Amino acid sequence: MKKDKQIKLHARKVLTTITHLILCFVFFVSGNLQAQKVKTYSGNYKLNSSSSEFNPDLYKGNSTYSYYENEDHERIYHGKFKYSGDLEGNGIKVKISISGNYKNHLKNGLFTNTLNVKMPRQATQNIICKSNFSNGYANGLWSLKAMDESISVRFLNNIGTGSFNYKSGDLSIKGRMDQDGYLDGTVIFTGDNWETKIDYNHGFMLKYIERNTQTGEITDKDIADPILVENYNKIQEALESGDSSELENIPFRVVNSFHSGILEKYNEQFKNFAFPGSLPGDFTETQDYRHNFIWQAFLTKNLEAQETKSERLEREEKVQKEIERLAEIERLKAERIIFNKKIITECENNEKRVTDVYVITYQKRGVDAYKIEKKIIYRSYTELYDHYVKKAIESSENSVKEAILDKIIALSDHVIGLSKIKTKDIRKLLKAADNLEEIEQILK
């Protein structure tokens, strides 16, 4: 019994806590709604400037719409919006009306623009432009109907999808887009006496045929290169399998573009009749004076040659080898400089040893004077020494330099030794020597 009472008491406490939380939430929501109380404006209204040829900012109009104010006292459109305005001049009368819905200052749901154009001695034109939105982005059917025009296209979060139709005068365009906004299947252009059919595979053009519809003559034809088709299919297979690493092994990559002939026509028509820029809360357009639509629609794909992974690795290996080769050259160059300094120092030291023995310095009338003992031997030594040093400098092989240094050391030792003995016969031979080879043989 005692345990049952404890359970009931605990349950009652939990229920009380939940009830308290619910009440707090209700009071919070109620207070928040009170702080953002939706109001209604009704009165004169001037549309913003637009890229439309109808210049909606010049119209005199009235609007009724719902809104609330945020903490910064900014007006946030929220709920139904209606506008009507007119403009008259040069016998032309134009009336426009706009109806739609806002959600937290963003276009949301269906917006309908209606234009009534009266011109002298011409039939009255009624134009209806419908555009669907979701939180400021194109979402749903966009359509335009006029006397000789009928245009439609669907969007999902600003991405074109499904079938589209364009009819203006003699020009007709029919086709479809995949879920990513790429042209897919056959797109047909029809004119007064011509027809163009373009086959696409998710944006990639497979075939282009243009013909005269009166004679049936094929006036232009283009078939995708089989190599490009093969590589495009490989790219598609890699993307579908989720193995993006395989894309590195394909010698082409996809470059996205759009069919300018279709996009520009849709852009031009909806810029005129959807009045981009005239009202706030629209993310489908560029936020500048051009107010071009930035749908992800009517996209195409082209293939562009790229370096494959194996080619890249091969190139990087060559670059690395070249870097290493140049580094080795610099290392050997630095090594040669150090070695050359060492050789030159050793040569100079040996020359000095000989000079100290054969060149005697003395004072004559307060000035240093020099006397050379056994001039022919010393002169022959310096000629042979200079010849050895020149050969050592010109050689790029350290082993050759070392061999020459050994010769210089041996030569210096021998010549120093000659300074201590009688050398009459050697001097006669040196005087008669005609070249360095003979001198070298004599001084060995």
C-alpha cells in the first residue's frame, strides 16, 4: 500500500510539471503573437523599380496587405497582399493588379499579376502571369498567358523540373528538365517553316537535327562524338555509383552551362510580366537593377579535357625528378666551389713555398728590392705551375683536380730541392726547352 501511494504521488508530481510547462509555452506563444500582432495597411502604394518594360514604379496605385513589425520597427509583410494601379499616356491605358501571399516578408504561394492594356484602334489585351513561391524561391508552376503567347515552366526550390512549354508568335519550344534542372530527352523548337530537335541525356547533347518543315530537307545535323559519349557515360556511372574517385581516371570532366536560347526567352518574358524587383521577398532574381532571374533551369553539360590521375602522377613524378636533378646540380656546384677554393688555396700555398725559397727580399736605399735565385728554374716552375692551375680550374672532375694538385705538390717539392744543389746542367736544359712538355720532363 505504501509503495502504491508513493507511485501515485510521483505520477501526480510529473503531471503537475507537464501541465506547468504547457501553460508556460501557451503564455510564451500568446505573448509572442501579441508582440508581433498582424496589422493591415490599406492606401496609396508605389511599387519599386523593375526591369519590366511596363515600368511598374511609374503607376499610381493602392495596396492592401497584412504585416507585423519586428523589434527594429521594420514592417514585415505577412499574409495576403493586393495591389492595383494604372497608367495612362499617348492614348494608351494600362491597368495592373497583383495578388499574392507573404510569410515573414517572403513571397509564399501563388502570386498573380494581371495586366489590361488598351491601345487606340487595337483590341484590348489581357495578360495573366502566375508564379508560385516557397519562402521566396520559385516553387511550383510559373505561367504566362497573353493574346499570342503561352508560357509555362515548373520549379522545385528554384530548380526547373518536368515539362516546359513556350509559345510566342511563330516560335514554339517544348521539352523537359530532370530533377536537377538539366535538359533531358528531346527538346523541340518549331518556327514558321523549320524545326529543330535536340536530344539530351541529363544536359549532355546527343543529337542535333534541323530541318525545313516544308521540304523535309535536313539543313543541319550534329551527332555527339562517340568518344565523348563513352566518357560521359563513364562519368554518369561513377556519379550514380557514388565512387567519385573514379572521376579522376576519366580524361574529361563535366562543365555546366545553360541553353541561352531558352533561358533568355523565359527570362525576358517573366521580367516583363512578373515585375521582378517591384516587391520584396523574392530570391529568384539578382538583387541589382537588372533583376535577372537566377533559376537553376535549362542547364546543359559539356565535356572538357582534363588530366587523369595517372597522367597527373606521371607529371608530378617528372617534376619531382627535375627538382631533384636541379637540386643535385646546385649541390655539385656548391661542392665544386668549396673544392675549388681548397685546390686554389693548396696551389697558392705550394707556390708560396717555392717563392719563399727563390725570391729573396732585401732593402735597397730604403725600398724593398727582390732578387731571384736561379731565375731559369724559378721561371720554368711558374710557367708549369700556371699551366697546372689553369687545367685544374677548367676541369669539372674533382679527381682530375686532385691529380693536378698532386703534380703541383710534387713539382714544388722537387723545385725546392733543386735550390739546395748544383743545377748547371738542368738550367742548360731548361734554357734549351721549347715547350711546357719539355719543361715538365726536365723538372720531374
